[in-house]
Amino acid sequence: MTDGSKMVFNFLKTHYGTKVTAQEVAKELDVKIAVVTGCVNALVKKGRAVRDVVTTETGEMKYISLTEEGLNFDPDAPVAKAE
């Protein structure tokens, strides 16, 4: 996991249970939206995060949150090598 991905992951973990958008995460962490999008895409693919789409009067809002698996994931844990 890259440093940018760890920042995004830790932000989502700290704000678990709060509705946040990719734009809000990028602004808070002072990173490009592409960093957030790439990290979230990887987390979603691995089942560690979800995107919830909510329709509002002004359009769609995409909220990002960690799953239980994501909440329990330790990005600093050693990676097991395949045999």
C-alpha cells in the first residue's frame, strides 16, 4: 500500500460511520482526487470499502465507507507470500 493509499485508508477508518465523498477526502488530506479514487477502487475491489450512491435534488452523491473487513484490515501487517 502506497503512502497516499495509507492516508486515504486511515482517513476512512478514522471517519468510520460518517458519510464522506472522495472530494472531501482529497480536500482534507490535500491530495489529488485521482489518489483517492485509485485507493478507493482498490479497496472496493478487495471488499474493504463500498460506495453508496444517494440521489439528491441536485444529482447523485457517492459516499465512501469501509466495510467490516476494511475496518479490521491492518495495512502495516506483513504480507504472506504465496508458496
